[in-house]
Amino acid sequence: MNKLSVESALKDLLIEYGITFEDLFLAMYSENIDVYGELLERIEVKSRDVIETINNLPWKLAALTLFTIQALYLANPSGLYKGYLLTPSREEVVVGNKVRFSGLLFLISRLKNLL
């Protein structure tokens, strides 16, 4: 099966909906979404390291990570995007319906290059 990076899938998803990263951030900000709290709710184990990592993220990176986790991993149990296997894979990021800390770190390292 062909693979697609999470960065490419995210860009394509936003293009499909006709929005930019800035549009996404503005919508999340306007809705008063607590991106740090919402990220914490989606993490499997909430250790001191997890809390510090999330709280030390720049707001835009936290918001983009939250959106990516929700749209491409938690709401998408197949792990596919338009027939392509997402990389990192759902199994690398999610356990059950929660995000692994290692998966969070992997996504952060990939998504920060988009900002």
C-alpha cells in the first residue's frame, strides 16, 4: 500500500476545505478552544513530562497538533487518507482512543516544520 506523510495529508485536507493554516488557527482562537487542555485530554498517560511538553509548545504548534490528532488519527480509525497509509501510522500514534506520548512527540517533530 502506498504511504502519505501526515504533513501532505494535512495540507491536502485543508485545501479540500478551502482553508489555510491561519484560517484554522483563527477559528480555534475565536472558539476559545483550550488547545493545551484538549491535547492533554487525548493523551494516554499524563505524566509530568507530558504536561510540561504540551504546556511548553508554542500555541500554533499545539493547535496544529490537536487538529491533526483529531482529524487524521482519532476520527479516522482506518489509518488511511484517501486510500494512502498515513505516516506515521495510526498504530505508532494511537493506542485505543488515546495518543501515545511517543506518538505526540513524533507528530510535533513533523508538524513544526509546517509553521
